[in-house]
Amino acid sequence: MTISNTAYQTGFGQAAHKKVQGMTRAKGKLVRSGQRVYFSTGGRLSGGSHGTSWRYAIYYPATGYVPRVPSVEEIAELDRVSA
């Protein structure tokens, strides 16, 4: 599992445009090659935190990096590895 310490999500909840930003070039290349790179959404600027804090990035040429929610099994593994 590849975890990015620099990536973060912009746009939460029902926001129309959710993006992943702050990823290093090396991690960006991994995502574009089809590998999952996970990151923690951490605390939001608004102070809210709802649901799981883990996401992974996927790449669409037209829109860039977009966050997706990992499976329950992946979340359990990420929690175990990051503890």
C-alpha cells in the first residue's frame, strides 16, 4: 500500500468538484499508471469530519486527480498500518 503524506482533498460532501491536490510527482506517476495511492483527509478547515478519513486518488485526463472511498477491507488495513 502506498500512502501519500502530502496529498489532500478539496471539496467535501455534496460539492460538485472534489479534487486531490498536493501529491508529489512520483506518487502522481503511480496513480496515472493505475496504482492506488491512499491519503488521509485529516481535519477539514471547516472543522467537520464525517465518515471515513481515508481516500485514494484516481486520475482522469480531463479533470485530474479525483478522490474515491476505499473498500472496508482496505480501510481496516490502512488503519492497521498507520497505527
